[in-house]
Amino acid sequence: MKINETRPVRNTTAQRRNPASAASAYASSSDLGGAAPTDSASVMGIPEPELTPKVRQAIMTLMQEVESLRAEVERVNSRLAHMERLADEDTLVPIPNRRAFVREMGRVISYNDRYDTVSSLVYFDLNNFKAINDEFGHATGDAALLHVAGALSDNLRESDMLGRLGGDEFGVILSHTDADQALVKGRQLAQAIMATPVEHGAAKFTISASYGITTFKKGQSAQEAMEAADRAMYAQKNALKKPALKAAKQQ
């Protein structure tokens, strides 16, 4: 009797990748507000028996939409931050404008009131700036403003704040600085403005600035502090004009 040789039967069913595993891997790479499941038998808490092709497709679509929305939110936030910076920066000189400066001054005054500290404001006004524009043109006047902003910025601490208040006027907030210290610093800053000449095209000249200081007081508004420093600045400017007028009359 002939006995036929028996051979093991080959498993003809091809092994397929569990689609739940792929979905689970995608979920684990997305921050969906909680830990994504790593068990291939479930996706986002849904048992494998319930993961029909339509359910899996719906989950994948939702994940993609979440990622798309997250990217869009990041783009919007970045754009808003950029617009806020533009709104707070002077259009000519790369320093804070009056709006941002006054807001910061209000914050510093509130901080001083709360923690019983002292800070001061120095108000600068360029001398004979209109004559510069008239003689050399507005482009040279703009170069002079940039020169002044650079000279002031280079001589301030990181804790201080420089801003353009409008036209040829600049303000400096000196944190943790009393009146005597502010007077000394104001003089140093005025000297820094004059230390090097403004050069633009064929024009070369030295520019000077008058300044006034005030120390922030309890309960004072930012506008009141600005007006006090402005009055002090004009007092100095008028004091400088008197000798020049007297000399002119004697000639």
C-alpha cells in the first residue's frame, strides 16, 4: 500500500497591518489635549471591534482638521503680535512711540505706588530742529532724529525705556532713579547727543537738546508726569535763550 507524503499546509492568508495601529500611531503624534493611546487594539478609547472603516476614516479626518486649525491659530497669533509691535513702534525711529511710552509710564507709576519705589522721567526737546529741516531738508532732519535715538539708546540700561513723543521730542523712563540721579543722567544723555556730529550727504553739524526731569509721584497720572517734565524742559530751554538774546542786543 502506497502512503502519500503529507506536507504542512501553507497559510495562504496574507498578514495585513492592523489599521487600528496606524491610526493609533497618528494619534500619538498629535497633541489632542491628552495622552494618545498606544494600544493598537483601540484608538482614542474606541475598541477595535467598533473601528469600522468609516469610523477610522472619520477619526483620521478629525485629526487632520485639528492639526490644520492649530496651525491657523498659530499664524493668526503671530500676525496679531506683529501688528501689536507695529502699533507700538514709531514710524521713523525704531523705538516705542508715544502711545507705548505713555502706557509703560502708567505701569511704572503703578509699580512705584505699590512697592514704594522711585523712578523718573527725562523729557528731551531738540534745539533749533526746525532750522535743520529748513536749511538741509527733511531727509537730513530724519537723519538727525535717528542720530539722537541712537545716542540715547546706547547710554541707557535695559531697565530704562526710550520713546519718541512726537516731532523732535523724546522721553526716557529711568527706573529706580531719584531726582538727583535723574538730573545727572539727563546731563549725560544730553552730552551724548552732542558728542558726535550728524552726517548726512554734504551736511555735517552738531545737534543739542534741552531736557527736563520729574520724579513720579503717588497717584500721579502719566499725563501729569509728562506735563511736569515738559515744563521743566521749557524752563531750561528759556534759560539757555536768555544769554543769547542778551548778547544779540549788545551787538
